[in-house]
Amino acid sequence: MKIPFSPPYIDDDVIREVNDSLLSGWITTGPKVALLEEELKEFTKSKGVVCVNSWTSGAILMLKWLHLEKGDEVIVPAYTYCATAMAVIDAGAKPIMVDINDDLTIDVEKIKEAITPRTKAIIPVDIAGVPSQYEKIKEIITSKQVVEMFSPSNETQRMLNRIMLISDSAHSLGAIANNRSVAQIVDVCILSLHAVKNITSAEGGAICLNLPEPFNNENERKHLKILSLNGQTKDAFTKNQAGGWRYDVVECGLKINLPDVNAAIALSQLRKYDYLLKERKRVYDRYSSLLSKYSWAKLPYQDTDSVKSSYHLYPLRLNPITEKQRDELIEYLSKKEIATNVHYIPMPLLTLFKNMGYNMENYPKAYNTYCREISLPIYPQLKDEEIDYIVNNLVQGYNKVREENI
Ligand SMILES: *Cc1c(COP(=O)(O)O)cnc(C)c1O
């Protein structure tokens, strides 16, 4: 049995939607993107959506929109995909890394300690699809003491008048906290539509706006659309209409628009999100029920009445195990043609960040999690007998690597 880690969900409806775009005479940003933005807005109940070509480019755009300067700081968890911090660096500011909680989300107490007068934004990550503790974080950034410390250096920051809360929701499209989507809680929620995510456009991302007063979300959405297209006042679709040739360039933007042919894939998938989520939950729950009898298997996050994951990953932790044994277990499973993964190699272990002076010793929980974590395959197409096969091999592999190393 050959089990890939995260193949995309491509059915006849996806193919039909992509074909429709290919045969329409228009393949880059146009009607399909406009539809996807509308449907994502409705799905996330946000106040406006701008599709872009990745999570990373969307985050850079939002931080550019906030006009970050050298010396500005953005707080991020140490335990995430590198893009979370890379976007901050690309926008000209400094990522301040903090440690995580047992549920893999950012430690709110550590955020408190990390805030300085230079803190301009916080980017919590909804790892595996579990919403971060946004209500607590909002309490901190709107508290009198922290608001008084905030020192805006331009008009956008003055309008916001506090630290901006941006979610890295690359995993959490469809997650719920207290009957709300993440996009309804934070200032800006950024989704990834990368090939391995719950909904994909092969490569892509979406910025979901929920900016507080006095911002006008529709005006900011239009502004961001322009910024995502080189600062050009008309997109190619509009310019392509007879007589529509004249345009202006008003600002130095980025070129990060999402093509229609990509949007078509996500559009078709989004329309059956409920089914896709139900199937992910089936896989998640089957793993948990099969693994619950092993004391060495620390099961990942379980939903509560108010907080519901989008089941993007199944981040199992093993105990006892060493990092070396975990690596051997991954090797054992790969010989059985089962692809697994580790989410994540904490950023301070990566050369770029090490060279910048980040030190893994400052993030003990992130390091401990990394050493014993193994992510099992989870996607709607995974059959029950495949799940059983994965678990059987995992149990055998665990026993083997433990015996050999005792
Ligand atoms: C995938 C991912 C990203 C980056 O998404 P792209 O669309 O590839 O730029 C950022 N953060 C997390 C947590 C991710 O998993």
C-alpha cells in the first residue's frame, strides 16, 4: 500500500471548473478570482477578501500596508513554517520569536513579555487547524498599558492605534472558536491555498479583512487589490475590455495576483468544504481511537464545545522517544511506503535564523515538541483500511526503534 502524505483533492468538478476557465478565453485574474473572493468572504464571514498568489506574499503585502520600518518588531511563534517569520523580514522588520503551549499555539504569557514600544504586529499561527488564543491576545493588545506603549510612525498605524493582530491561518480555514471563524476575530486573517492545504489553488493565498473602525474595509480591499497588481489602477481583465486601455500607477505595489485558472480549483473545492471537513474529521477520529490504547501516543488536540479545529494535520507526539528514534521511525514507515512528516522544524534550528542570532535554547517547548512529533497523513481520500495499515505499521515501527536503542 503506497500512502502519500498530502495529495490534492481533484475530482470531476475541479476539472470541470478548471476547463471552464481554460476555455473561457481568460486565464489570469478575472471572473473566477472575483467569485472566489465573494465565496470566501461569505464562508469566513469576513468583511472583504483579496486573493493573492501565496500566504507568504499576502503577509508581506499586509505588513507593507502597515508601513513597517527597520527596527519595527512583529511577534511570531518559534514553532511554525518559516514563511511566518520570512514575511516579516521581507517587509523590513524584525521577527520576535516566542515559545508555544502544549496545544502547539503561541504562548500568550510569552507574548506579554515580548511586547515593546516597537511591536507593530503579532502573527499567531493556527497550527494543525487549531485557532490560537485570540481573545486573550486581543485583551493584551487593547489593554491600556499596551496601547499607551504603542508608538505609531505613520497614518495607517495611527488609525489602528494599537498592535495589529494578523492570523497565520494557513491551516485553519473552516476552524471555529465560539461560533466564529478566525477571520471574524482578528484584524486580518491570511489563508494559504498551497497544494497541501485544506483548500488549494495549487499555489495561492487569501487575505480576509476585518479591520476595526475607523477603517473602511471595502476601501482597504480595493487599495490592497491595486497593491497586489504593481500599484496599477486597472487589472488586466478590465484593461482587456474594448476601450479600457488607459490606467495609472499610484503606488509601488507587488505583483502577486492569483490567476483565474488557479482560482477555479479552489472555487470547486470550497463549494464542498463541509464534505471535505467531515472526511478529514473521520480520518482524525479514527487515528485517535486506534491510538488511544497506547500510552506512548500523545494524541493531538481534541475539539471542545466552543473550539473546533479544521483538522489540517494529525500532529502525533510520542513519549518516550528520542529525536534519533523518531527519525528512524519515519525511515521505517517510508520503507513501508507510508509518507509522514514533522511539523515543524522550529525556526531557530534553521541556518538563516541561527545566523541571525536566534537560539533554540530560548524555546524549550518548541524544541521538545519537535523532537517527539510525527505528522500522519490526513486527507479526505484516505480510506479506513489505509488508516489501519498506517497505525499498524506505526505501532510496529515504534516498538522496533525503541527496542533497538535501549
Ligand atoms: C503553508 C504555510 C505557510 C505558507 O503558505 P504559502 O501559501 O506556501 O506561502 C505559512 N504558514 C504556515 C503555518 C504554513 O503551513
